[in-house]
Amino acid sequence: MKGLLAGLLAAIVAIAIGAVLFFVLVDSSESTEVRQESLTYAVNGSQQTCADFYGATCDFDTQLGFNRWAGGLDGFVGEQRMGSFARDIGFVDTSKIALETCVLTAKSGKTIEDLLAYTRQNHPDATTAEVFPIWNAARWHLCPLPR
């Protein structure tokens, strides 16, 4: 009985030491998210990264979208007819909305309503009728859906 008690106590001590070592040696601040490379593209006449373009650090999806489609923004925004709203808000904001369209349509279940919510962060009075031409043009020309 005394040997069983000693063995049980030794096992408990070993588990406690193992747990302490695990929590001390494992860095819980490490991110498991894969970082995207920050590519540079000529956008609106200057070389820009995603952070330059948005004026803030880009999250994973935004960086991925920028890396995939930013190279086509100048030709896309300059050549497409996207209505008076796009003309009024200018090249940069139209480009951001178009890129967000591409990011959203790459995800399942995202709709024009998600794009409208994004647009209203900077343009609170934007309507679906104003945003839809950008959504439609982006899905056909900037980041065409597989057909």
C-alpha cells in the first residue's frame, strides 16, 4: 500500500511539473495565422502596398484581395461605367469598394448587403442602387466569377 501511495504521489508531481513547464515554455502570443506577403502595385499613379492604399494595416482577407486584384485597379476604375456615385466619391474610394467586392465574392454567402455595410462606413448615405454598379462591374471585370 505504501508503494502504491508513493507511486501515485510521484505521478501527480510529474504531471504538475509537466504542466508548469508546458505553460512556461509555450509562447501563447504566437499567431497561427499565415501572414500574407505585402506586394506593391502601381495604383492611381504611385507604388502602394495594401497598408499604403488603405492607410492602415490590412487584415488577412484584405491583404489577400489586394495582392490578387490591385494590379488591375487603374484600368478597371478608368474604363468601367459605374455611375455618378463612383464619380462623386473618386478613384480611391471606388477602388476600395471594388476590391471589397472581390474579397466578399470570394467568400461564400456574402452579398451586396455586406458591401453596402462596408461602403456606409465612409459614405453613410450610400444606397444599394448607387453601390450596385460598382459591385456588378467588379464581379464582371476586376475579379470575374468562374462561369
